[in-house]
Amino acid sequence: MPCTTLLVGKDASFDGSTIIARNEDSGNGTFNPKRFVVVNPEDQPHTYKSVLAHLTIDLPDNPLRYTAVPNAITNEGIWAEAGVNEENISMSATETLTTNERVLGADPFVTYEPEKGKPGDDGYEPELIGGIGEEDMVTIVLPYIHSAREGVLRLGKLLEQYGTYEMNGIAFNDVNEIWWLETVGGHHWIAKRVPDNMYVTMPNQLGIDSFDFEDAFGERENYMCSVDMKQFVADNHLDLTLEGHAFNSREAFGSHSDSDHVYNTPRAWAMQRFLNPHAIQWDASDALLTPASDDIPWGRVPERKVTIEDVKYALSLHYQGTRYDPYGRDGAATRGMYRPIGINRNSQLSVVEIRPDVDDRYAAIQWLAFGSNVFNALVPFYANVTTTPEYLSNTTAQVTTESFYWANRIIAGLADAHFHECQAGIERYQEKMGGIGHQIIHETDAAADQQVADVKPLLEAGNQKVADYLKRETDSLLSKVLYEASMGMKNGFSKDDM
């Protein structure tokens, strides 16, 4: 899936939280309606069967409860995408990555092949089972891990055992650490801990730009990898770094194609331009880094601490303030030149913060937005719950304003052609819902802090309060956008017909 990821270390975030955030985007020409649900232990399968790869995996006993953002239409599987388990461990999977021919030749993907012919016939070939992929990863990993580091190790073991049919980036966080794992070919992987004082930007491209094998095969303080990775690199001549330089995993395992310079690298450039506006002259003709640069760093120390609102803005970017903005009035020749982060195909944005300064019972917040991020609002929900509000969980294939997903999709479809007329109203909606969300968190935190008994009913009530406000304000915005779109119709005429 085409996606964009932003990770924020605890010393770089506004409140000391670790934050992992990712847009899930549907493929070109498709939309994937999304739901927000809780998977209770009794609903977790003991034997998992993938739809796309026809792979069967026996899962451990005693799964943890967890939240998820699965597809509403399950003909291609679950695609749980992002969630938090009851021990406040979060996972986001996956960011589809790029690679190169040398990697694929050395360790091909494990792809599903249907059977050919019928058993007993000449030339019959049985089906070949595929590996694991985005469809599967949250479901087979998140309910069984007790730290971010443990998430890396469990997923790494599964990759080595079953392989994968695609290149993927996966984020894990707990209250102390964020880890980022990247698959390499069919069975190999590397992982790096996000430095506490940095943020990381990830478009659909292998991103880790330095890797320490000594640590990965020693203390594993900041790096981990598959058991034979060092030998794999040596045997297949994948190390392209010159003598005396540190190993560059992006050069070894990644890509820098012409399409990267239109589709991928501009998104990393845009996010870092926003979060570090004074680091370089981003828009100069001789800028050190441009939208087509292959050496945009994996992570940076921000110029100030990063807020939830910064994360939402960064993951909604459409190159505002540049000549590449598809909604801009300047730069006709370059307008819409690069793939936006806030794109029509955004399915959902999940921003998970694990807070260090509150009780563990309500420390995890999963902020959610559905539909195109340019036109939607990000709102918070407590993760330590057993159910979610119907407005977010009731998504089906039917288009209806009773669903948060479809209401946002309708708003975006109407507002896009009337962007400048609708922009102010959309910004007010986003700000209002963000303020309401923070207010309800403060109020619910205070009430939960006085609660000795089970706090889940209290958190669920807080979530419902957010959802009720959200529906009211979303319906109101839809009315305003519909009015603007109707007044801008081509068959309008100024003479009053009354």
C-alpha cells in the first residue's frame, strides 16, 4: 500500500510521549473503507489463514486485547493496520517500501502461485503458498508482544520462517522506545531504534540510512537484524559504501529510481521542510536538499518539540507554500508535479501516543482520521477499551453519512473542486475537533485518576463523547461544503428565479 509514516521520539515530542503515525493509502483507482474496532481475546483466531497468500499460521495461546483499523470489506483479508494492545504496546503495519534488483536476486519474495491444472494431469503444478504481508502482520504480532523491542523480534522470527511477498516498513512503540523494522528481500530484515530526540520521515521507500552490525550482533541497543544478515550482505556484494565509511543500508537495500523522485523523496522533503524550516534553504535553486534528493536523512532533531497537530499537518501536506501545491495559484508548470502526502486515496491516519506521565490504565491514545487528510479532522480515542463508538466501527460498503469514513469521503469529494471557498470552514472544523479532543482527554484523565475500580467504562464513555461531538461537527461541515459546491455548479445563473 502507498503510505507515509512519521515517528517522533519521546524527547522530541511535546509531552514526552513516543508517537508513531502513519497514513494508510489505498492503491490507485481504489478506496478501502476503514473501521475502528477492538479485538477481544475471544475473537482472536487460534489458527490464522491469510486470504492473499493462502498461508496458515498457528498462533500462541492467551492473546492480548488490542485495537485495530481493519478493512470494512474483507474480501482481501483483515488489514488491521494500526493498534494498541492492553499492555500499551503499539504497532503500525505497513509502509510499503522499495528495493533493488540485487536484493531481489539474492533473496526473492515468497509469492503465492495458484495451482496449474488438476492433480493427476500432465503438467500439474500444486499451489505455492506465499509469505506474510500487510494483510497479516498486526493480527499475528500485536496481540502477543509486551514491548516494542519484543515486537521486532517476533515479527523478525516470522519473516525468517515464512518470508514475505513485499517490501515493508513496520513501526513499534511502547512508553520508552520506538523501533522501525524494514524487510529486505523475501526473508531478511533490519531494525533501528528511533533516537529519543529525533523524528523520522518515511515515504514509500527504504529509509534507514546507516546501520551498525557490531551493535546488531552484540548488545542490540539500537540495532537488530536477521540472524544471517551480515553474511547475506557479504555473499551478495550488497555493501556499496566506500572504504572508511559506515555501512549505508539505504544504498545497499533501497532504490533511487526516477519514479522515487516524483512519488517518494518529495514527501520526505516536505515533512522535513515543515519540521525544520531553518535547517537549510529548502526552496533555493541551489538547495542542498531538493524534492528529488536521494540523501534526505532518515531522521532529524526538530527545531522545537513536535505536537499532535504538527503530526496531523505533516501527514496532510500537499506542498503548501511551494509551487508544487495542486491547490496553489502559482507555478502552473509545476503545480501537482509531486505526489502529495494528503492525497485523495488516504484511507485512514492513525497516530498513537503512549504517554509517560499518566496512569498505565489510560496512557495509550489512538488518534484517528478517516478519508483524505486535507479535509478531515484528527480525534483521540482511549485504547484500553473493550468496544469502540458505532460512528467509527459501523463502516460498510454502503455510502452513508452515518459513517465517519464515508462522511469524510463525501466532504473531500465535494470540497476538492471548491478548495479556496471551503478551506476556512475546514480549518475551523479541524481546530475545533482538535480542541474538543484535548478537552475530553483532560476531563477523562482527571476522572480516571480518581477511579480505583476498572476505568474501561469511563474511557469508553469518553470515547463516545468524542464520537458524538465528531458526528455533529462533521455533519455541520458537510452542510457547509455542500452549499459551497452547489453554489459553484456550472449550471448556475445569477438572475433570481423566484
